[in-house]
Amino acid sequence: MKIEVEPLIVKFKHPFGISRWTRTVSRGIIVRVSQDGITGLGEASPNQRYGETLESSTAFAEGVPLPDVMRPEILEETILQVWSKGEGEYSAKAAIDMALFDWVGKVSGKPLYRMWGKDKPHGVTTSFTLGIDTPDVMRQKAEETGPYRVLKLKVGTDSDHVNFEAVRSVTDKVIRVDANEGWKDKHQALDRIHWLNEQNVELVEQPMPAGSWDDLAWLKQHSPLPLFADEDCGRLAGMEKLSDAYHGVNIKLDKSGGLLEAKKMLEKARELDMQVMIGCMTGTSVSMSAGTHLALWADYADLDGHLLIADDPFEGVELRDGQLWVREEPGLGVSERNH
Ligand code: MG
């Protein structure tokens, strides 16, 4: 089996800001695995928060050990072999895992959801993210969210109140908030959560720095809103301790290392009686289609990466009335626009 790795730089429709940074482009890689005239597609969005760059992802993905002859029966062992190449680089691992699932689905003639035992897909409601900006811009962005049923507002700065009020002044939609570790102590976090609880907010993502276990456990006991782990939730190992501190987990392919691990994490979350959101880093229809297949088993989805970028070179998952629908086609159900 052959692998090709290509850098992918796409522009955001609007500059995109969270508590740690603001960006105008998303830098990722596209992976293509091919054999027997069939190509599987995967995508990585390397994240500096986890020590990844475009260069390090590319270096990992190029020359990763793949079997001379790939077969659907050896999908899992092939992914484990990819992982054995080295530590870290989970977004690159995810891109290869996704491409292998796509290839196996195409060879088997089955959409990914059917490989996992579901006959038909359903619509998945996704939140649409409003990055941190000035209150005027945030109000304007909120006015442009017509088709979306749920908004996700990035918070975690001194401007939380004015930004939230700017958005609330033009919409009564359900809002989820994501502090991206931005609230620095548990009392500040609880004050803001109490205030948000009066404002039709559904849940709070990563209120405090990852690893603040004692403070987060205290916050979970006192919070009127469900708390979801994102930066604190990477892979299957480490999930046990999350249930003391959080009500739910945000599972992302770029953090988990791909679909194989993410599906196991989803099952583990159920064992731990935790709620599940399938989220995303920035990305195109490749990664969002893969995530939407998995989200068919989740409680919440935040899969708007392809909706935030200007020129998606791929098409796959479709937005209909604020819901994402995977294509009923083999593999991830994704194609290249210019092919
Ligand atoms: Mg988050």
C-alpha cells in the first residue's frame, strides 16, 4: 500500500480566536493511502497545544510502516503498527487511521457507519462556533448563524460578559461555552458558570487548565451546568480519572489518534456513565465527515470545521437544516472537488 502526504493550508472565513490565539489560516495535512486503484483519504490538523506542527506531522506520516498488501481483515493491526512508529503526533496518526478506514470501507462497499453496525445514518445537530473577537464582530457573526441550531461561544478572557451579551442580544439559540482552560481559579469559574446558567447555556467545556484535578472536582460538585473535558481528554488511557472532574468528554479524532481509538473512548465514556461530544480541530469535509460518522453514537456534536473555512477542497458531509448528514457511500463518503 502506498501513502502520500500533502500540506493543506486553508483560509478561515473570519479570523478565528480562542483564549490562547487568533488565526487567519488553518495548516494541516491530507493523507492518501492507495492500493488496487482505490484511494482512502485522511486529514490531520496538527495542534501546537500538543507539540505538533505541520512539519512534524508530515515527517511522521511520510514513511509510516504500512503493509505491502493491505486487506480489510488487518485494519486494526495495521493501525496499531502505525502507532508503533513513535510517541505523540496523534493528529498525523488520526489522518492515517482515517485514510485506512476510508480505504477499507471503499473496498468493502460499506459506509463507515455500516462497518460499525448501523444500517442508516440520522441527522447530527452540530454547534457552530463563534471565536473570540470584539463584541461588535461577535454580534455580527451571531446574526449570520441562521441555519445552525446551537452556538458554541469561545470564552475565557476578561471580555466574557460583554461578548456573551453581544451575542445574546441578537439570538435566543442554545449556547455552549468553551473556556479553553481560560478561567484561572475555581471561584472565577463558578461565578461565570452561575451567570451563564441564567442565559440558556447548555454546557461548559474545559473551564480551567487541564490537570487541575482538585479544583475541577470541586467545580463539578458545585456547577449547575455540565462540564466537559476537552484539553483534559486525549486518549483511552487516562479516561478513568475524568469522571470525578467532568460530566462529559469532548472526543476529537486529532487528539485520539483516529477513529479506532475514538470509538473505544466513546464506549469507555458510556461505561463511566459520562456524556459524549464529538468535536474537532480546524479542518475540511474529510475530517468532519469522519467525525460525523462517529457522532451517530454521541450525545452532542461540534463538527463545524469545514463550515468555518472559505474554500473546502473536499465535499462530503452535508448540512441540512442545521444538521450534518453523512453520505450513504462507501468509506467516509468524501470526494475531492476538483476530481
Ligand atoms: Mg474545546
